[in-house]
Amino acid sequence: MKISPFEQYLRYHIEVEFKEYYLNY
């Protein structure tokens, strides 16, 4: 199963947002 670049980008973006939110909290 291959993930599209768009999906990969979304996944990465969500991870970064979650980390920043978690660290700020």
C-alpha cells in the first residue's frame, strides 16, 4: 500500500501541529 504525497504531507502537518500544541500546553 502506497500513500500519496498529499496524504504524507497531511500526516506530517498534523503531527507538527499536535507537537506544537502539546508543547505549548
